[in-house]
Amino acid sequence: MNDWSAELRRCVRCGACREVCPVFAVTKMETDVARGRLASIERAGQLGRLSAADREAISRCLLCGRCAEVCQSEIRVADIVRDAKARAGAAGFEFWAANALADPKRLARMTRRARSFLEWLARATPDESGLRLRFALPYLETGRYFPRPPKEPYLTRVATRPAVGATRIALFLGCGAGRLFEGISDALDTILAQFDLTAAVPEQACCGLPAWGVGADRAARDAALNWLDVFSGDYEAILSPCASCTAHLQKNIPMILAATPREDEAKAATNKVHDFFAWLRRSGWRIDRRGARVAVHLPCHARHDVREGDALVALLRECGADVIALPAALENSCCGMGGTFGVRHPELSRAIGERKISAMLRERPEVILTSCSGCLLQLRDLADRLGATAPILHAAQWLAG
């Protein structure tokens, strides 16, 4: 962990972060905005400990990066808060989940057991949609959307598939596209087939972002090493359909493995990681979508951390789609999921997201698109709650359709 004392002192408490923070917009609490959190972290550094109130305030940060966009002092708020989370230690469930996600075999077992449990629960507690599940976990007990897990996840169907074609490409799918949602990974295959390419799909676990985000550094390092063991081969490109996973691989894994014997290997492998839509656009791929009126939620990680993270919107426009422009404050706002934030603070997460999706729905789009599995989960929950009929898809599904 870093010593942030000099950077913390650069905060002049100007309040610019108050104008853009999605959490503060809902709660109006000073401890829920960047300058308040930074003051708490600075005070905790002087005292040598974080209070229970400090820990709670830190957990209520989305790490969306909006405050950093407007900070005249260029303070790396998200990095400081993440380090504070590491000092505070992940909560019990978060720590267990972070460690489980880091191990591919443990993750596969957990997925199978969760699928069996959720199938039983759906039969035991039927509802109109079959998608709203209620049991004793914070996210789901509030009636949040959760998709029925596929009978056979994509990663189970095609694990260890080799690459075929003139370019050796591998897919890193992330937990959502690989295990939770149906159709996303198949859409990638459909598009890649137009290049006469079949991507390798090695056995894989979580990228480690959930562990990194809650401060479970050991689990994040284990996940990074596992990822490197799997993907440091002779692939020419490693494509990911999830902006959050892509950001973690491109930005965080080199930091996590810095000053270790595998630092150079990590840099070489992560330099091959590409956002799927950035790769498509550079490859000259286009499809006719003229006249389609679409709303796009560009994930926060795509805006701030992914190389060529805005490629999705540019690609859609180049395909002829009419991409709806929202007012800037909403266009750039977070959907409210924030990874484990949405699990730990489900009601606050929903309140944040409703502002954005309501603005999208007022424009009457034919479809709402995104490029992050977590955002997809959030947007579907919000739309279901509001009774919206516009389909909400991962952009690869729509482009492949």
C-alpha cells in the first residue's frame, strides 16, 4: 500500500466533487463525497486506525472516477480509497467471495452449486418473471434482478478450446459472460467467425477485480498470477467483452505484480489485452445498423481506464446507429452497480441508477446497450422495476444479431 499523505494534503476542499458524485447526489452526506472521504482517511492516518464510521463511508464509494475528472488538484481519489479499503480489510462475505473467485476450480464448483440452489429457489418461490429472487443476501433480499443461470455455462461448454485461424486470439470472458449470462460469448464467436477466426478459450477464473476493489489484496494477487499462468502464452491478442475486466487487466494487474519476478511477463501479457469493440473497430469491422435508435451506457471503467474505451460508441455510430445523447451530467454518470457496492448497498445502488435509466427510457430507444456484465445486471434490474419494455443487451449480442 502507498503513502498518500502528500497527495491528501493537496485537497483544498473546494467541493467540485460534490457536483458530480453520484452517491452524494442521493445521500447529501459530506462523508459520501470525495473531500469528506479524503479528510477521514487523512485523519485515520494521523490516528493510526480507521473508525467504524470511516470504514462504512469508504465502503460507500463507487470508485467510479467522476470526482477525479473534475479535481483541479488531480488527486487520485479512487486509488486512495481502494488502498484505504485494503487497510480496513474486506468484510467477511466480501473476503470469502474474493478468494473463491480467484481460484478457477473453486469458482467452477461454486457456480455449479449456486446454479442448483437458484434453480431450486426459483421453483420454490415462483413469481411472474421468474427472475426476482429473495433470500438472505443483501442484494437479493431487496428483490433485485438476478438472471436464471444457464444450464450449461459457456465456459463449461467450450473450455480449453484452441485458437483456429490466421491470428491466434484468446477470449477472457469474465464471470458474467462466461458463467452467468447466456448469449454474450456466443455473440463474440459469431462476429469472430466473420474473420474466419475461432478464439481460444482456456480454463479461466475471475480477473480479480472484485478482490482488488474491496481491498483483498492477497486474493487479487492470486487471481493475477492465475490469469498470467493461463494467458501468458503466444496469443497475438486477448479480447475481453467486459469493460471492467479489461480495465483491471490493462491497468491493475501490472501494478499488482510490479516488483515481483513476473513483472515483465505481466506487462507483456496485459499489453495484448484489448477491449473487444476497440479491436473490432481497428480491424475495420462494420455492420449495417442504419436508423436504429439506441441508448448506450458506457461503463465507468471504459471511460477512465480502458485503452480506447470509447470505441463502442464510435463503432455504433460508424455502423449507422442513432446513438442517443443524454445531458452531460447523466451521460457520464455511473449506473450505480460499482461491483460489490451494489451488493453491499443495494438500495443506494438502485437510487443512483434510476436517475440514468429513467433519462434513457424517456428518449424511447429501441434497445439499451452496455459493455459490462455488472452494468448489464444493474440496468436490467432497474428496467424491470420501472416496467420498461426496451430490451437491454450486451452490445456484442445486438451487433451479432
